[in-house]
Amino acid sequence: MVLCDRNIYELREVLNRKKPDKLPDAEVFMAELSYELIPAAYHAEILIRDVKDRPIFNAAIIADVDIF
């Protein structure tokens, strides 16, 4: 599995805002999960409507993932 650093940031941000009591569990889960961490790609241009999703989609394209 490949995760973009923006995915991790968003997970923490949303849990901290909506379910702060679940954040420690998420941190343990992420620590035990096997994944490749790639940086968000802010510089690449792609036609994605949601500006916040662009770095994640671009990172997936650059990492040449099989399934998104």
C-alpha cells in the first residue's frame, strides 16, 4: 500500500476535530500498518476539481500505483 503524507495529515486533522479520543488508536494502527509513504506532489498539474485532493492524486500518479 502507498500512502501520501497528505493522507496521514488529513487523518490526524479530521480525527482531532471530530473524534479526538480515537486519535491514539489511529496512531497505533498507522504504526502497525505496512505502507510506503510518499510525499504529496503539489507541483504537478492535473485536472482535479477539489484543490485539497490534487496533491494526493498527483502523488498516486507519480508513484504509479495500480489501484487508487
